[in-house]
Amino acid sequence: MKIILICAAGMSSSLIANKMNKRFKEMGIEGHVDSFSSSELIARIDNYDFVLVGPQLRYLYKSICETCAEHDKPVVMIDPVSYGRQDAEKIIDQVQQVLKEKNKNG
């Protein structure tokens, strides 16, 4: 699973992406996270399976969701506490929960 993590400038999200990549390996999950600024989403979205959104982009979330729907990509905003703590495991849990719901609903 390839995940794009977008935030305002792509800086704080790169730390989280690195932690998530490390945690994926530790958990034996095939996955990879790349981080970019929100301005790069449209150009890159088709190369990814899932979109994570940093909480600082709450004001753009509706627009991001519309873009993701047009490209048939699941999307979730990262819980602000998990983001602030850079809790890779909790963020991975969020992703897995969304995927579980998507698979359940077809």
C-alpha cells in the first residue's frame, strides 16, 4: 500500500512518514508513506493508494475529499493528538480502520 501524506509545507509530515515507514517494517506490513505539500496532491494522487491529511489542513479537507473521490482514493485526516505526538502506530490504525470500513461497504 502506497500512502501520500499531505500537509501545509511537507516538513512536519516527513518526520511522521519516516516513523510510519519504520513501523510498517516492524509490523511486517507492506506499506510506504511519502509526504508532500498539499499543492502537490493532484499531480501525485494517482501514484498512491491512500491519502492522509495533516490536521493543519482542516480548512482544505472538503476540497481534498472531493479530489480523492474523483480519483477513487480513500482519505482520512490524521487525529491531531496522534499527529502532534508523531504516533505512527495510531496513524496506521486510522488507515487500517478506514480500509476495513471501505472493504466492508464494498
